[in-house]
Amino acid sequence: MRKLIFILLVMAVNIIAYAQNDCNCSKTLEQLIFKVENEYPGFGAYAKDSLAYTNFKNHLIELSKATTETNCFDLLKSYTSYFKHGHLSIVQKENNPGNARISATDTVDIDIDDFSNRVNHTADSIEGIWTSGGYKVGVLKRSNNYIAFIISSQNKSWKQNEIKFRINQNGKAVYFMGDHSQEADTCLIIKNSILYFPKNKVTFVKTNPQLKISSEDLTKELNKLEGFSINPISKKTILFEIASFGYEYTDMIKKLIEDNKSLLESYDNLIIDVRGNGGGADYSFRPILPYLYTNPVRHLSGEYLVTQTLINSLTNWVNTADKEKYDDIEDVKKDIKRMVGNVGQFIPYSTGENFGFTKQDSVYPFPKNIAILMNGRSASSTENFILNAKQSKKVKTFGTPTYGSIDYLSVIEFDINCDKYILYMPTVRMLRAQDYPLDNIGIQPDIFMDKYVEDWIQYAKDYLEKE
């Protein structure tokens, strides 16, 4: 239950109200510095050289006095970049007029009702009605090319008949983003049921005419495009690809494991590919852990830096959470009670021991050997997964050092009195961080994959099958 709060904080990120809007660059920088120095749990560790930090800070303060709003973001970003910490960042809001992109929108002159009736009988495999998130589009053939126009959109900036994308006969495409800006892309047509734009990572699914692919196969193809799949690659080895541990993928990962239970429990070797997996929620990787388990797994606890922002975020979550989460709500209420009166102090995020063990009743006989592929873009919760996995006698890690963003966790949004920018900072410091820091260092692999290894999956497969 203690790990629940990490997810709650992520869910609470967007609930902070911005009551002030003083975006003078000098004042915004001043507020940013104040927030980082007083509410960032890693400040003491990342600003050890106080003289160098003070000189850098004072230099930026002088620059800010002559910096316009247009150029202010770059200056603010240079401040947060000083700490070289992936969980500390400042971003511009999408609705910031200074961040607008040049765009243009064409329309198609077509009666949508007539089109909807006609495509029921079309022989063309691409013409039809397709959906993606809040967009429903009609895809119309013109000569040897295709044009997609809006039928309906939850994005209010898009109107009926406006062109959402174009596909040329050679597969090249032009895709118009949510803000109508234009992006060059390609379009992959998968089983005449899915249109995939790889550069922008956008997927459209055909809804009319009726799909000829089963819902099970459709889900499998969509998961594969998102970077999630479990497939045998030889008679002895199975490959599990996991692109993200994002909270939104928790149920998908769990179901993928359940659907492939017989495969996972019958192959000698398992390769888990988390290269490029930037993390997410610990809950997402928990269904994988039973297959890795060989002995009790030791965990160290962490501690919160209590801030009013953190208290407000948790309080707002409690007030708006689904009442079915009664037990979770009660736990968070207890945490809030412990925090009140301790602003500016570190407190344990557990009232129990600072360490513990995860135990399992039995060890799965299969898989016998497990390889985890990791690289410099494996970060955050993915690194926590790797730390857990490395305690198993079944597991060896292959690749390059991970990103190194696991000492300070649980990111939320902080107000800097200017609604043009969002400041993200962690709220938790792991107890391990002082004696065994990994931020900006990363987790070292058991087997280093140098630049001359062209196919990491093949290398890991050969290694496992020789054991």
C-alpha cells in the first residue's frame, strides 16, 4: 500500500490552480529558484558546490533583468538544466501563444451522410471511417491518393470536413497535429484495419466498413504498435517487449501476461526488452515479478520532503477520488496528517521499518533463465524494475548503463506564479541515495553490449541457449 502514493501523486499533477500570472522574467526566475531551493528534495545533493551554484544563479539573475518574455523560457530551462536531473524540469504550456506553430488547414467539400452510406459498399480497402482517440475521420480516395477529413472531434479546434491527413500512393503522408501544424510522416497499413503514422506515433482503427480482423488479433496488433508483445523467437526462447510502464498501460501489461501465461510458463528462456522504456508506475511491472522470483527481494524505503504543494495535491486527490477507493483514501489521509506541521522536513513514507522483503510462496520452474535488455533510455520506474530483477538468480542484464533517474521520485506539478510554464519536481528521496546513488550514473549491466553488437536480441538469445 505504501507504493500507492507514487501513483496518486502522478494522478494529482494537474489539479493545482494558478492564482497569479506575473510572468515578468526576472520575477519568474526568482520564484523558480525559491521553489527549487526550498521544495526540491535533491537540492542539497545536486548543489554541493555552493560557490559554483551561487555564481551560476547570480549570473542568470542578472541576465533575467534584460530578458524578454519571448526568450525567458530558455533562461528558465538553463537553470533547471544545471541540476542534470530527469525528474526536475520546466515546460511551456501548449496554450502559450508565444509557443504557437505556423499551420494551415484545408477542407473537403463532401456530404458526410452520403459518404458514410457509400463506404459501406466500397471495394477499396482504405476508404472508410476510422477513429483515433477523440477523432473520427472519413478517408476518401482521390486519384491514387487518400485524404482524411474530420467527421467529429473532441478537440474543439477541429471542425467537420477539415483535412486531418493525406496519404500518397508511395506511402508518404502529411499529418496535421492537434494544433493544425503540419508534420511529414509515412503511413503503414496493417491488415487493412489499422493506419499507423510511426513518426507521430498515431494509430487509426477502421470502424466502417466492418473489420474482417478479430478483436483479439486487432488488440494484438495495436499492442505491438505501442511496443508491447510476447512472442516466441525460437523453440527455447520467448521475447517480451515492454515500451513503457506508464500508468495508462498497467491493465494492458497485466492482460498481456494473463493471455500468454501458458507461453511464459513453458519456455526455458525469457528475454525482457525494456530499452527505451522511460518508466511510469511500479504497479505496471508487478505482474512480471513472479516469473523472475527465486528468493526474497529486499527493498529500502524512502522519505518525503513535506511541502504545502504536496499536502494540497494529496488533499485534492482525497476530495475527488472515487469513493470505492476507501482504503486508499484512508491511507492517504493518514499520510497527510503526518505531514501537517512538518513542512520543510523529511519524513518517512512508511510508519514501519525502513526496509522490507517481498516473499513468494514458490518459484516458477519456467522460465529458467531471463535476460533483461536495457540502455541509456531505460529510466525511473524501469530502473526500479531492474533493481528488483537483479536480485533474482535467474536474471542477467544486458546492454548499457541505464539513464540514472531513480534516487528522487514521485513527480508533481509546482506553481511558480506564471501560468505560461509548469514546473515538475520529485517529492521523495530514496534512503539508498546517499550511500548508493544512481542518478546520472545509471545501473550497470551484467553484460555490456558494445557498439559492435548489431542485434541485441539475437546476442541475448544465443547466450541463454548456450547455458
